[in-house]
Amino acid sequence: MAGVIDSVTLKTNLERMPGDELLRLARVLKVPIVKRTIRRSWLIDEVMKELEKRERKDELPYRLKSPAILLEDVTKRFGKKTAVRRLNLKVEPGEIVGIVGPNGAGKTTTLRMLTGIIRANSGTIHVDGHDIVKDSILAKERIGYIPEKPTCYPSLTAREYVMFTARIYGVSHDTALIRMNEYVDLFQFDEFINTYIGTLSKGNLQRALLIGIFVREPPYILALDEPIYGLDPRGAWNLKKLLRELRNAGSAILISTHILEVASDLCDRFVIMNEGDVVGRGTFEELKSLFPDARSLEEIFLSLTGGIPE
Ligand SMILES: Nc1ncnc2c1ncn2[C@@H]1O[C@H](COP(=O)(O)OP(=O)(O)OP(=O)(O)O)[C@@H](O)[C@H]1O
Ligand SMILES: [Mg+2]
């Protein structure tokens, strides 16, 4: 019915409906009926309101809050070591932000705090407006995470894993199957969909996890830890193309990487980290204006993280 019948026709149809049918429809639509005697015209109006509400919901895709990811003054210590120091970071819907930095910079720690796996010592983190500590279920539900070292359900096949994920996230079986097949094609995963997760190669495990994310309802908030590392050139190319398309359709994407080619041709903005601190941030052009002699993101990166080797 959504979008097909105009409201005048809808009202005429409802007016023609026998009383008991109208009442049944009102119950299905969960119209709050508290009075013992109700007027027919009131009931028709309430049913109309509910139907129109649903119609609007069907037509408008979910839009992420702005910012989709927000970290404010976040610090994480492991014993005496400060892995992340007073980090501020946000990602808007329709944006790909790259956290780049050398080994041990704090990239993985940042993503693990954002996804609620570990807790920050101080500062606050919001995902789609939900606090990762106070509203952890809502916040975690909104985010798709690919970890650096995935360990998940080794005794499920990739297909079982993807369909299980779809169920957890409330995606109907049919929709999940359609989406799964679409992404299996895209990632050329046909051969492996019935393989046990525990026996997949690194790159194929990454593909299975990505398919598990993309069976959910877009737009997505993604936290991807080194997503390209491990994929072969074709897989990497397909994933980058897909991430750009998702970004253009309103998803918010945060990726960590130390592979600068990945960052430079994928990310809209960069946050450069070194030993837990942000040492630079901005678009490539903005960063370049700080280092006018730099020819590439690589040179900017090296200048900010210990200098260019002789
Ligand atoms: N669970 C932990 N216990 C103790 N120290 C940790 C733990 N996790 C991370 N660290 C330390 O925190 C620092 C940041 O680590 P992190 O894994 O975030 O770096 P990274 O930027 O992801 O590096 P890489 O590029 O190697 O993946 C490192 O010094 C690391 O040894
Ligand atoms: Mg890491």
C-alpha cells in the first residue's frame, strides 16, 4: 500500500470497511484504544495516522546522526603505557576518515574502544548519538567492526555465520539471502561460502566478516582495522569501490591503516597518530600546506612520525 494509494482514497476505503474489520486493523497497527466506547471517525483517523507513519518510515531510509562517530578527550592506558592520549575524533555521515600511524601508534586501541571491546580510562565515545558505556547495546548495534586479528565462530560455515549475523540484527531471511548473494558475487566468495570460518585464509576470513556486516541494513557506521591488508588486488579494489559507494550513500567509515596508498586514495580526511598522540590531521591538501615540500602522503607521514630517513 505504501506510496501507492493517496490519502483520500485510503480514507474512503477505511470508511467502507465493516466495524469489526476496522477494529482488527487498528489492533494490528497498535492504535492505543483506551476508551470503552470509541467513535468510528476517531478510529479511522487513528488508523490513517498509523498507516501514514509506516509509509513515511518505509520511504525514508534511516539517516545517521551527525556526527556518526564522536570521541572526546579519550585516553587509554595499559599499566604505565599510554596507548591513546586525549584523542578527539569525529566522523560525519558520508565521510571516510583514516587513522594512520606507525606500529604501536594506538590505532587498534582506538577502534577497540570505539566498538566497546575495551573501555577508555577517561573521555566519552558516542556512536550514532549513543554513549558506548551508558547505551552500550544501542551503540554496539549500530557499528560494524572488522578487527585486526579476527577470532569468531570457527565451527560455523561462512554461510551459517552470515545468516546468524543477519538474525541477530533483525534482518529477514529473504533480505539476508539476497544481500549475501550480492556480496558473495562482489567478493568472489562463492567457492568458500560453505567453508568453516576456522579454516579460511586471512583474506577470505576478512571477506566473510565483511559479508556479515553488509547483510545488515545500510547506512553503516564502520570501524575497519587494516581492512585492505590481507586482500588480494582484486578484492582490495572491489572493497575500496564499495566503501566509496557506501560513503556516497551516507555511511560513516573509519579505517585504520599504515598502508599509505590505501589511505590516500580512499580517505577524505586523515588523523595521523604516533605513540598515542595525534600529530597531524586534515585533508591531504590541508596536510600538504603544512609541508609544502612534501610530494606525497608518505612524506608528510614520515615527517610527522619521526622524520624522513636519510
Ligand atoms: N591489551 C594490551 N595490553 C598492554 N598493552 C597494549 C594492549 N593493547 C595495546 N597495547 C599497547 O598499546 C600501544 C598501541 O597499540 P595498538 O595495537 O593500538 O597499535 P596500532 O597502532 O594498532 O599498531 P599496529 O600498526 O602495529 O597494528 C602499543 O604499545 C601496544 O603494545
Ligand atoms: Mg593495529
